[in-house]
Amino acid sequence: MKTRKLVTLLAAVAASHGVWATNGTMPHGYGIKAQGMGGVGIALPQDAVAAANNPAGMVSLGERLDIGLAAVLPNIHADIRGTDFDGGGVKAIPIPELGYNHMLDARHSVGVSVYGNGVTTKYDANISGGPNSDKDGSNLMQIIISPSFAMKLDDVNSIGVALNIAYQDFKITGVPDGLGKEDQGHDTSWGYGLKLGWLGQLTDRLSLGVQYTSKTKMGKLDKYRNLLAGQGEFDIPENYGVGVAFKVTPALTVAADYLRINWGDIKSLGNHLTSVGAFGADNGPGFGWKNQNVARIGLSYAATASTTLRAGYSHGSQIVPTRDTTLNYLAPVTPQDHLTLGGTWAVSPAAELSAVYGYAIREKVSGSGASTGTDVAMGQHWVGIAYGMKF
């Protein structure tokens, strides 16, 4: 009960405005430091949110606590049959994060990483034509709390495991379901998944990492069982990835990740608009999202003994097909490219302050086939700050 109350409290903080993401429902990276490097983190753990990227990295961090807050400023538009609808109802969106790591001894650690996913839209008009609402919008908020255990097998190899305990809050406004009902209000569910990782410090300069995250099976959103395919299914997809980090000089590190996210395996997300079933059925219409490949590269440069500078770039394959733009005005996660800058300043031997700025380049997807006449677009600015304490 205490764990559920903690997660519900964190969810309430994030859900006050929602969460915005651009790799589907996921942000470009987890952890303020990783975000400053384009999201890179599988082979380069830098803070106690690292279990979100690779739980094996937690044992390399020592005793620490990290608390962060990002804010997202999205620019959302939908052009439907020649009419431009502004999603400017979404202003700055807060995204909190938290991480703690405790060393049991020199080779074993336990920790917890808390982070979020989600999508928020709020238009200035009734786009879908539902009879009861004058403005369309959506809100998906997911909070994931990941207790982790990591251990060093030897001086080279570390492994880790994290249990993903997820809570989600979902709401759609102004869109009738298969029975003509709309504005069902908020619905929530819990789910569980598993993340496994390996980290190898192959040389003093080279490290490799691998992570696998199972599908997080969420409880059904019953209020939306006649709208979301699979009778209200909204799981968090399976994903897996590899990473590499190379210390070019004592001050300069270059790191890169490849990540695969299987959005298409979730019925409500992967089914096409033209799926033959009724809304809410297993074969009913969905967002049509494709599985996604994400490539990231980042630089970290220790400019002085107390200052580290970061930069990064991330590119993801387009997940919104042109034939499925009709429903995606509710979740126009169209950006593919992210540019990021970041830095960390040591304010004392035991405390540090980190910051990030990211820009998701605006991208438009124009509808075709059954979605002809519906174009969706989005870009965003991302700023964040975190405070880290070492014990």
C-alpha cells in the first residue's frame, strides 16, 4: 500500500499537466545527463536514473541520489481538410524523475529509478464532431518505478535486473467511441514488466552495454473498451538495445546507442485505421504505429575539474504512417530528430547540478489513402535540471 501511495503521488505531480514524448509515448532519453547526450545511456551510466536505460550500470555509480525536473514546450498542429487546428492549449509540461542507488558492498547494489512516459494534446476546437464537447484532446501519463539489483561478476562484467512497476492515467476528450459515447473521463491501470542488462568494461577506455525490456502488461482501460483496440489495451511495448562508450581522451567520451521499440505489437497502437473490426475489438482501428529504430550519439567533455559539457543527436524512424494520420491528431508524435546540449557543475565534492536543453525538430506527416486530407505535425523544446548527491 505504501508503494502504491508513493507512485500515485508521483503520478499526480506529472498528471497535473501530463507528459509529452516524441519516440512514441517515450521521451528521447531518461535522466537529465543522458538527455543532454541525445538520450545515450546503455553503456554510460551517469546518475541513479540509469536503471531506466540499463540496470547493470547501477553498480558502477556508488552511493547517490538524483532528483530532476524537465519541462516540455510542444508545438502541435493538425491540418484537416484545409483547416488548421492549433494544439496550443498545451503549455509547459513538467516531467519529474528520481533515482537512488545504495551499494551493499563493492560488488552489489540495490536502487530505484522513477521516470515517466506519455502524450498530451489539447486543441482549440471540436475536430472529431462529437456532440458533447467543444474541444478535442488526449492525456496519457505513465509513471514507472523500477527497483533494481546489480552485481559485478568480475572486474569486467556487470549484470542487472529491474522490476518495472507502472501506473497509467488515460483520458480522451471529444471523441465518440464505437457506441457513440464520449468524455468517459480518466481511467487508470497498473502493470508490471522486467528489464535486464549487461555492462562490460572491456578496457579502460571502452565499454559495451546491452539491455532488454519486456512488454509491460497493463490492466485494461475499461472506460475505453469500445474505443481502444483490444478492449481498452494500452501496454508499454517491448524494447531492446545495445550501446557503446569510448573514452577518446581522459576528458572526452563519445557514446552511442541503438534501440528497437516494438510499438506495432500493441493492438491499440499498432492496428491500422482501416482494420476491419469495430472500435475496441482486437482487430479494431488503432493509431497504426510502426516498430521504431532509434540511433543516438553523444559527447561528454570534462572542460574543467568541476564542469562537464555534453551534446547529442538522436534519430528515430517515423512511426506514424501516412495512411494512419486520422487518429494521430490525438498523438502527433511525428518528430524524428533531436538535438541536445547539457552540462554538469560540481558545486561541492558531494553535490552537483545538471541541466539539459533539447530541440525536437518539427516534422509533418501528410495523410494518404483513408487519411487523405489529415496532416499532423509537432516540434518541441525540452529543458531540464537535476540535483545529484553522492554519499
